[in-house]
Amino acid sequence: MDMVQFLSKLGHEPAEIKGKNYWYLSPLRDEKAPSFKVNTKMNRWYDWGEGKGGNLVDFGTLYYRCSVAEFLKKLDGSLLSINHRKKMEQTINSNEEERNQIKILTVRPITSFPLLNYL
């Protein structure tokens, strides 16, 4: 599961994006300058203020202050709603692509004299 999407679902948006690194105000504590980084290529996080990092499960257990098993139960419900949202977005995007496509309606011989001279 994508960390950036998961954080967004929790209401945390990046304060700054630098390439593949998304910087946030830490969702684990109060702060005024972003020190919580998510690397989208590796899908891992690191909180420079806490000196901790890891994967989504590591984050979830700290965020919810629960065991791995408890977090995985919470995550299972989140996956269903996020996957449903992704499918809806894909359907909308494919409908837009269909509308923006060029369709050939008829094929006729070229009769325009300037166009024939050009060709």
C-alpha cells in the first residue's frame, strides 16, 4: 500500500515535495517544520525528529499505538476503501481518454488541389 495515499487518507498532506521525497509535518508528534519524509520509490518513511523510520506497518503501529495484528485489521478495512477509490478514478480516467480520442468517421480520396500539390 502506498504511504503517501495512506497518509492522505489520514488527513496528512505533504508540506513539500522534492523529487521522490515527500516531506510532512510529523503525524507522530507536534512540530512546526517538516521533518517526516516518505520516499515514494522505496515506499518507506523516516522521522528525523524521532530518529525512527520503516515501512507502513512500522508507521501504523506507532501512529495507532497498537500491535502489528491490530494494525493489520485496521489496514484491511482501509485497503478495501482505497482500492474502491482507485477503481473509480481509473474508470473516470478511461472515460476521459475515450472522449479525447480522435476517431476516423469516413475515408475519402483527397480532392483539394493545394493539398495534392503539397503532397
